[in-house]
Amino acid sequence: MIIGTQRSGSNLLRLMLNQCEEIEAPHPPHILQIFQPLMQAYQQVFGKIFFTELVRDICDYVNVNPVRWQNFNCVSAEVIQHCKTETVVAIFNAIYTLKAQQKQAKYWCCKSMANLYFIPEIERENLQPFYIHLIRDGRDVAASFKNAIVGDKHVYFLAKQWQKEQQLAEEYGHEFAPERYVQIKYEDFIHNPQTTLEPVLNRLGIAWTQNILEYFKGDEAKSTAASGTMWSNVVNPVDRNNKNTFIKTLSESEIQLYETIAAHTLIKFGYGVEPNVKKNISETEIEFFKLENEIMKTNARNQHTTDVKSRSEQEKTLLNIRQKLSNGILSMEQTERL
């Protein structure tokens, strides 16, 4: 599992790993992030049959992923057969296992980086995954998010998120899986992919091949790039100069604000910060940042029409699922009042 913060090169890493015969690394539908918070609602609404409904809905959601899983149809009956427990983690594991079996791969890889929030649940299910904590300069992450359809857009919230997720990934990695946790810095990774990745592959018993660097020629890369502008660069070779982009894309005030919040974490991971960065942030400013953030998110959706279209089917599926659960809970509450 690749953990950390999005916009850190995880698609590049995923596509390289996917070049290995032993690894199947499809584009993630973010199963845990979306459905783990809905688990209790399914239990409330559907009672004894909740798991069947949950598996069916997750399969429907996976099947309309913006980047379609090639030659794979998620069938609920097959997934249920592969589940050892009635949990979202078990469903997640079963779906990825079935996808890996299709390729006859030894491992599957999920790059849904928000999985880090569910490491306790993952460990309780005894999946024992190998965690790759992918770290990129948070200011470059913020610059990338500002150009993407997903995520927050204001550097205040992006800095808070990046700092929290680096700390949590490291904390959980050391707490739950010290022998199954490694850190990779994005800047080292793009500078020399083989030197960075080969030790990780060796630990998995996988040999490095030059084919890994040919990721951009593969069908998975082409399918990913065609599904949204935010992934368009994955059909290009590694750009070794893709770092310190924030210097040109963020304003001086944005950089100062970011460093005020995340300076300690930036320094910890070896990223340079201007000395004596200090700025008091008032509650009034934070409220203003919230308004700006919402406006920027709306503008991003309006600008990225291709990405919106590619996500529309999955968003509609999720909307219908949430509406179904909401109506079920509302109906239960009405019955209780009667």
C-alpha cells in the first residue's frame, strides 16, 4: 500500500510497480475512504443482510471507476466468497485479490493514500501489507493540488493536511508495522528510480528490470492519462526536474503561510525553509480561508470539465448509495417516533 498525501507521485510509482509481473496495481476506487465511514449506516438500514448490500454497492462503485479496471468486472457473489469477515477491509482485500489473480500476480498494490487513516482496521484484519510512505515536498504537493480537480485548494488547509498525513503515516508505520514500512522521497525517486525502488523490490523478492521504466508505454498508463487531465503526464518518461515547482506557482504569501504551518515537518524530511518563519493566524482569517477554499474548489471543477465528465458516473453511483442510506435511516427514525 502506498500511503501519504495525494499529488506526491503515487500514480507514477503505481504504474512502475504495475510493470512487474508479480504486482497488480490498478487505479484505486478509494474503497476504504468512501465506504468505511458508511459501515454503520449499512448495519442500521439493512440489519442482517447489510453485508450483501454493502458488497453489491462497492462492486457497482468499483465498476464505474474513472480509470476502468481492464478486463475485470467486480461481481458481488465472487467477492463474498473471498471475504473472511463482514468488514469493508475484507471486501477491499477480496476485490484486489481477485484482480491480482486475474494477472496471476503474487502481490496487489493500492495507491489510495488515504488508506493510512485505516491502518488500525487493516492490521486488525491481519492483511499485513507492505507500506510505502511516499513523501514529497509539501509545498509542491500544494501547488499540484491547486491545479487538480480533487482536494482542497487553499494552502492553509493543504499545509494542515500534508503535515497531519506525514506524521500519521510515520506514526502508524512504526507502531503497527515497523518491519513492513519504508519511506521513499519523491525527489530521490524521480532522480534515480532504480536506486530508490530496487531495495523495496528486493524486500518483496522481486528483481528490478528495465521494463519498469517503460511504464509510460503500457496500456494502464494510456488508460489513466485518457481518464483525466490530472493524470495526463503519466504517458511521459520520468521528469527528473519536477521539483521545487512551488517557487514559481505559489505566491510569496502562500509559501510563507504554508511554512508557518508545516515548517517543522518540512525540516524533518529535509526540505529547506526560510529561517524564522512566523505568522499569527487569527480565527477571522481562518474563516476567510474557508470561503476562499470553497470558491477555488468550485472554480477547479468548472475548469476541469473533462475530469468532471470522467468522474460523473461514479459520483452519481455514490450519490444514489448515500441517498438510499439516508432514506433508510430517515424511515427508521419516523417509525421510531410513531
